[in-house]
Amino acid sequence: MLKEQRRFRIFSLCLALAACSFQSPATPSATVAGSPAPVAEEQAGPGKVSINQATAEMLAEAMNGVGLKKARSIVEYREQYGPFTSVEQLAEVPGMGTSLVERNVSRLTL
């Protein structure tokens, strides 16, 4: 029963993320010489942090309920298993739970 509830929650989050990805950005990103490509900025979205590129310090600052120790666990997991394929995959990181991921899904991107 709990597995089904977890699957439903993850499915619901995926639908919500898919719906958000179809929204166009409010303003185009400005390009400065030596800065990352505008596409990377648009993918991250305003105020969002990439779980595949951020440092532990950046993750700890951006995520609600995540301190430096859990943020380091996220980075170590990413280094050991490769890039995340979905934000919901964070629930697999030791010390992270589904509710913590749900609380932070709007602050994160791949």
C-alpha cells in the first residue's frame, strides 16, 4: 500500500514538473561574455538550483530543511551514481525522504 502511495506521489510530481516545463520564461536571459549559455539559464529557471551542477553549499542554501550535511550527501550520491535523471530521484539519497523532496521540488531543476 505504501509503495502505491509513493508511486502516486512521484507520478503526481512528474505531472506537475511537466506542466511547469511548458511555461515560457517571463523574460529572455541576457548573455554576457564568458557566462554560461542562455539555454542553461532558462532550464534552471529563476531562483532554481540544478541538482546536477550545484555545490553542496548552493544546495543547502536553496533547499528548505536541508543543511550542509544532507547537501553533501546529495553531491556524493551524484558523484557515485552519475547525474540525476529526475528531481524525484533525490528521495534515493540517504537522509532524504519523499516529503523533503516534495517540499523542495519547486526550488530544484536538473
